[in-house]
Amino acid sequence: MTPEQLQSVLQTDRNDLLAVLRLRFGTVPEEILEKIEAIADIDVLERLILAAANAASWGIFMSELYEGRDAFRLVGESFNPIAKNPGGV
């Protein structure tokens, strides 16, 4: 993949992540927009897209956002998008 193609894929993934967040949780704070725009790892962005789609609350997504590159634990009621307030905002 060329550097231009990589940047295009990264920006598409960032846009997809933001779209899912807005759809699920509403307005995305500027600080979070900046953090997402700074992510330059396709695997991290794809994990966060899954987290955004499945996190039961904004708080759970935020925990995942700050978890780091090697995190991948999208299991349990925390990632049941129809759960009733499972330990998060």
C-alpha cells in the first residue's frame, strides 16, 4: 500500500468511527475528535469502530479509546449495545 493509499484508508476509518459515534451517542467532543484524528494505526481504528458500534455507553467507549494499541476485549455486557446502563455513562 502506498503512503497515499494508507492515508486514504486511515481517513476513511476515522470518518467511519466518527459517524458511528455520532449515530450512537450524539455530538463528539472536540478533544475526542482530535484524539481520533491523531490515530495513525488501521488496526486501532478498526477496533474502535467495533467498540463504538457495540459499547453499551459512551463511558465504555471512552475506556476503550484510552486502553491503548494492544487492547481487544469486546466481550460481556459492556459491549451489548442494547444493555440497560451496564456500568457506564
